[in-house]
Amino acid sequence: MSTQQFRLHVSVLGPFQLTGPDEVVLTPKGAKNQALIALLALSPGMSRPRRWLEDKLWSTFGPEQASANLRQALSKLRTALGAQSDILQTDRSTVSLKAGAVTVDLIDEILPVDERIDMLQGLDVRDPEFEEWLRMERAELENRVSRARPIAATGILINCSSASDGTMQETFLGEVLANQIGENISEQIRAWRQSQDVPELAEQMPVADVAVSSQLLRDGSGHALFVKAVHQSSGRILYSKLQHIERLHDILETPEHIGKTVFEAADQIIGKLPQVLDSSRPEARATALSRLGLYRMFSFEGKALSEAYGLMKQAYEHDQNGIYLAWSALIRMIQIVERAEGDPQALREEAVDLHYRALEDGADNPLIQALAGKVRGTTLRDGAGFFELAERAVERNPANAIAWNSLAEAHLFAGNHEEALSASKRASHIASTSPFKHWWDTGRCLIAIACNKPDEAIEAGEAATRSAPLSRPAHRQLLALYALKGDLAKAQAVADKLTKIEPGFSVDRLVNDGNYPVTFLRNNGMLEPIRALL
């Protein structure tokens, strides 16, 4: 999901505000015009019959006058929206906001941190029907906030088992694989794996939230592996996959294909958890918020990065898990690299503080180690510390694609180019089914550039843009790489696209601005061929 698809953002927490692309304020004048947008934004499907809207805003008028007032309000709104006026859609019976083009701050279950914030604060419409509607909406918001008040986060319970009826060895290795998946989940959210080693306590044990099982069956040349994850209370299957394994002991050694299986299963299970868990549980809310934050973060767009930071902050407020501090530190680091906003020195100091706090909270968490290592290397230029954390993360969990990415960058920092490229390729393969795979492909592209391997860099960059067509970092690299290979038509096409997706972009800025984020291209002298486009 990319924030680029949204063209209007409606804020109803506190005073009403309407913003367009690049945060341009489009709030219309007039309380009833603002109320009309709010009514639509908070309605099912963002659509209402004209008669319903007239009744809420002009209940004291006759039908003909109320209809005329609505038509006049719609005309004024179209004028206020300007280039975005097509988002307001009407026909003879209905008024709607265009699906997928509008976000609302109360959507995605994002609630105000300060419970004193009123919905539509200060909006005085002076219509009894609207006031009644607003009273009910505020009461519902109060109930939601009350239900979301922090309680102790106990964690998501995961039962990991082998369903194999085969040999003891097959049962053992099946359980090892299921536990690897459970461990990968517990690195990313607050979760516990449930032990089955105490039979006398089985009846007293709580029912796990999720059951992860793996089954191994001989199929001639090797084994068939079937992995399944089920939400226990509803019976919903969160993940299932059947694949072939030639060497059974690969499960113990975790080569790329096993790492990919473990990483993919954990990633897809976590992605579905917010849909099945009780949203009143703090760990469930934190999981939902952090997942949304990752979608925002991996867009690399300025406003989205700020939103990602806010979402991770909210996740930590619900569940004081150090992983959310580690992600927050990485977001600040990306904002520095992307020159997204704020004082770089202040962002750097905050990233450093966050990464220390994350390590204090989860020193044995491989994902925290991997993220903290990246922040340490970039902000503190501590190569030895970077390498130590990344190596420890990979050793602790060789199925963690972020750990391999971190190790690749640590090798590059140390000048070990071949090792960096090898680790980066492994990271990309393990994460090849992730919704954020473009991040690993972009990282592989950058490392290939640093290793002076433009053909490999183009392959990785193109893979990144296929997964995320609006990703700026990959397009920046491809522009220079195409020009380097003499394909100026492709380079110009990429430049045209960057002009559309990156505010303020120009070829001149890419080539001549020393602060523009194309460090590896600049250090390797790969920017000169772009001058042909100037």
C-alpha cells in the first residue's frame, strides 16, 4: 500500500482540516461545507443519499430549500477543491467521496493519544440533527478510546508443533522448523511460544492464539513439507504452503530456501494477525499499528515517513516492545538519508538514542540487533559495532532477511565487496515474497553499484521498481545506470517518471547537488553520463 494513491486527507480529530497533495491546505470556508465533507468521510463507503445529508445540515428547512442549499454547498466545495474536485462525486440521489482517494485520521483504528481531543472541535453548524449526529459520533469515539486504554501486554501465544507421523527424526526436524517460524514472529511482535514438554500441565494451559505446524512426508527423492498456521479460536488458516525438500538436514543448516520458507510464513502470519485478534489487546493494536507503519516507511516518501514514525510511536505506547523503538530509529535514519524533513543533526541524535534504548530492551532480539547495527553504522560510523551486531543477528537467526541485509551493509562498510554482494543476494532471495521486497532489491542494487557491477545493479533495480513502481530510490539508481550503459532513452523515461513522483526532482539536481541521495553513484563516478540529458 502506498500513500501516493491518496489525494485528500480529512482530519476530524481536533479542528476540521482538509489537506491535499504535498500537504496543501484545502479546508473550505463555512461550517456547513466542512460538516458536509466530515459527514461523507465518516459514512460507510464515504457515501450518503442527498436526502440524508439535507436532513443533517438543513433539517429546519423545507425539502426544496434544503436541496437548493445542498447544491450550493457542493458547488462551493468543488471550487475549494480545485484540481481535486473530481473526488467529490454526485448523481441525482447520492453524494460520495471517490473511493481510494481519501484518507481519514480515524480510519485504520488510529486514535488520539490525548483523550481530551474532541472530534470536529469548534465546528458550529447550528442544526439540531447534525448536533445529534456529532454527539453520537463523539460518544462512539469515547467508547473506542476507553476500550483502547493501555492494559498489560501479555503477548500472543503460539503453539509450534510437528504433525508428522513419520520417524522420530522427521518429527524432530518438523518441530524445529515450526519453532523457527514462531521465533521469527516473536522477534517482530510480542509473542511467546507454547511448550508441549510438560504433559501434566496440558489441561491447564491456555489455548494458543495461533497454532503453527509442519508435516514431513517421504516423497521418493526427498520429503514433502507442509506448513500451516491456524488462528485457534476461529479456525481461520493464516498461512499454508506445500513444498519439496531434497535434504532433510537443510532444516538444521537453514540455507536460502529454508530461510525463505521461515521468513515468508512468519511475515504472512503477522500480516493477518490484526484481522483475527481482539483489537482491545495492546499487543494486537501494536501489531496493527506497526504493520501499517512499515507500509508507510517503505514508501520512502517524506510525509509517509513522518506518518510511519507516528505509527511506531503509538505502537510503543500500546506495547513497550523495543522492536518499535528500533524501527523508529531506522525511520529517523531514512529521513536523514532522504533529506525528508527536520534538522538532520536532531534526527541523528534521536536515532542514536532510540537505537540504544531498543538494544537495552531487546539485546537478544536478532531483528533489533540488525536494525540497531544499520543505525549505528550510518549515524555513528561505527564499523566494528555495526559488523558485530549484524553478524550476531545472522548467527542467531539465519532466516532473518533484515539481518542478512544488515550484514551485507556491514561488509560493504568494511570494504568486503564480494561478501557484501553475496549477503545482499541472500537477503533478497529470503525476502522475495515480502510485500516490501523492493527494499531488499534496492539494497542489492546499491551494493552492486558500490561493487562496480552495473549489470547486477540494473537487474536488482528493475526488480525493485516492478514491485514498487513509485519507489524513488530505485529509480534514481536506474536513471544513472541506464545512462552509464548508453541507453539514454531509458534514462530519460526514468527521469520523466521521477519528475512526477518526486517533488523538486531535476536531472541537474541529481548530477550537481552533492547532498542528493545517490552517494554510491557519485563515489564511483557514475553520474557523468547523465549530463547528456541536461
